[in-house]
Amino acid sequence: MISTQPSSATDPGACLIAALAERDFPRLAGTLTPDVRMRALIPPGLVEISGAEAAAAKFSSWFGDAEEFELICSGSDPVADRVHVFYRLRVRKPGNTAKLVEQHLLCAIAGSQVDVLDLVCTGFRPDDVAEVRATDAKRRRVK
């Protein structure tokens, strides 16, 4: 069986990733239906959002102020009646060291837009081995 990857022009998940990679939040909002339902399990807990503008604003709050922003890997694959979208980013916010963040989205599609978006996030994780060791050592001292 031959399979082909959908192009970013026809794949709503790839369109969302492309808009995020460019931090084009108005374009990201355009990949969502106007009344999209977004649920995100992020540190520190569950976030529920309704509407494309509010959902795009949440992405902007996470990534809009980054001084460095790099898409490391990403993909979009159908899973039955959903689309699995994932990406890993390297992000450095003002005054901080670089962090890695990975998000996985399970999306319901209506036409060519995301209508339901369920997201799980790693949080902003240290990108430097030395920083990871220092953080681990600090946690051990606190216990």
C-alpha cells in the first residue's frame, strides 16, 4: 500500500503547525473554527477555552514573547476520526535559558478547520544537561 503525506495546503494540522512555527497567531486563529473548543492539560492544570481568537491568544501567551523560537520536529497524522498533531519547540524567553516544549493535539476537523482541540503539554523543560542536573540536585535538597 502506498501512502502519501498530506500537504500543508490541505492538512489542517500542518496548517496549524506552519502558523505556529511563524508565530503568526492571526493565521493560527484562521486554522480554527470560530467556535472551536480547546482543552489543554498543561502545567499547572486544565485550561478550557472557547473560540478561535481566545485559543490563538493562549498560544500567543505561551510563545509570543520568545526571543528565540525554533521548531525542532513536527507532524500531523489521521487517527480514525481525529488528527494527531505534534511538535517540539526550543524556546528562549527574555532573561531565561533555552527550554524545550512538546505538545500533542488531538483534533476534530470540520471542513478544513480544527473544530475541537485537545492538547497535552510537557511544560517548558530545561534544554541544557547541566541545567537538568542542577534542577534535579535542587529538588533532592528540598525533599
